[in-house]
Amino acid sequence: MGQVRILSEAEVKSLVSPLEAQRAVEQAFQDFANGISRMAARITVNIPDVMGNMRILPAVKVMPVQRAMPPTRGFLGVKIYTGYVGPVFKEMERDRFTVLLHDLETGTLLAVVAARYLGALRTGATAAVATKYMANPGAQVVCVVGAGEQGETQVTNMAALLKPRRLIVADAIEANLKPFAAKLKAEGVTVETTTDTEQAVRAADIVCTSTTSRNPVLKREWLKPGVHINAIGANLANRREVDAALIKASRVVVEYREQALQEAGDLVVPIKAGELTAECIAAELGDVVTGKTPGRTSPLETTLFKSIGVAIEDISVAAFVFDKARVENKGTVVAM
């Protein structure tokens, strides 16, 4: 099989910045829209006898952004992660994430990439790409709802993309906010914090929701005209961050229509209830990035990017990380 490069969480974090991840993801969606890349919707396999599952996201022909290899060389890969619930797993890490990266031409395994941070980073990067094409120019106030791991990469990606005048983080649990802000400050990003979500949302030009809520956390009446929303937290069919009324009032863009209609609770729940139809989706992100479909049609329009995380995001960022690791000779190389 040859040599395989193994990259740890710390090595991944040292090898890719938010802006680099954004460029990788943007290119991936261009390629997907143009038929250069392929992916399948997430596959979930329940694990017998325990409350857990394994999830798989495959993608084919993802090209790196910064190439150390010949420009015709591509990648295929799969992200695999496991999740467990219940008291037996309370004291251990419940989710484990790995990307396996293969050479497109030969199928040879090239790298095993730790992907917990990578997954959070690519989610923030994808929201930033959507914001670039869907938010009003000059948007300067960003509100992130949810002070968790995903909220952190929403903040760092918005800061890198926009350098906004205000970054506000809202979380109902006050104890979450101080360490969240301190961690970001250590990384050079200053945020305001509040437990008053309504007040923060009312001030914002861009709102990013990164919660695990099963019930909507935004109300339509809180939103300014022309606001852009990145709803990234509800990636299961029984979770919701926005309600049907807000979906109806918005121009909705998704990553991958097939997967969104299976997993995005913000869409699945109201469609099953007869409140919406699948036609509420205006476009896929790749069509917006390539200019085939506009991200917004007027300055006063509410735009909403519904993200659930798809394979080309993980594999494109992993490909960039692998290429850079080869150039910088990082990681552990083993013979297989």
C-alpha cells in the first residue's frame, strides 16, 4: 500500500487557518456544482446493544487548493465518526472523527487525518462562504448564538472573512460565556457576550446559530430587514433552530439538497407537518458560488443558509492539510 501520513488534532490545527479552509471549501462547492466532484449523503449505521452509531461521509475527486502535487491529481476520501450517548460514556469523549484520504488515480491510502477540529473548522468556513455570497455588502455586526465548539469556529471564520465592527456571542448559560470569550481573546479575537439572545439578534446584520436545540431559537420579529442567517446547529431531523414562518420569509440555500431533505430538522419537521414543501429551497450553495443562482435578490431580503455538513467540506480541507503537511514534513509517516 505504501506510506501513509498520520496527522493529529494538534498538527491539523497548526496546518490550516480559517481563510485557508474557506478557500478550500469554496473551491469544493465550485467543483461540485460543475460536476468535477461527487459525494453521497451521510450514511448512518446504528451500533447494536449500545446507544450509539457510526456515520460515514464519502466524496470523490476533491482537488486541493494549495497543491504540492501535480495539478491534475485529485483525492477521494471518507469521513468516519462515531457517537455514543448514555451514562456509560459520560466520562469519555463521546464522538471520534477521522478522515481517510486516498489518491484519486490509484485508490491508495495517503493519510489518516484527525478530524474533530477539522469538522468544526470546515463548518465555520462553509458558513463564511455562504455569508460571502448571501449577506449584504458592508455587514458589520455579527451575532453567534451558542458558545460551544461550533460557535467558536463560527466566530473565528466570521472574524477572518469580515473583520466586523462587533462580534456578539449569546448563550442562555452564563457560565459558558466567560471561558469562551477568554479562549477567543487568546487567539486574537475579541467578542461581546450576553445571555439576552433577542437583544443580540436585533443588533445583528448576520446571525449564526450553533446550538443543539430541538426548538427554534430565533424569532422572525427579532430580525433586521436584509439580515443573513447561517443556521448550522440543527443537523438531525429532530432538531430545529428556526421555525417554518422564518423559512417561508427567507431565501433558503442548502449545501446538498438530497441530504438536507433527509437530515435538516429545520426543513424536515415543517415539511412532514405540511407547513412547507421542498420547493422552499431556492438553491444549493455550489450554484450560488458559481453564479448560476443569486444568493440574494434584494438588499431587504432575508437570506438563510441551512448547513448540516457534507462530505466535500471535510475532504477538501483534509486534502489541503495533507498537501501542506507533506511540504512542511509534519505528521507521522508509517509503512502500510
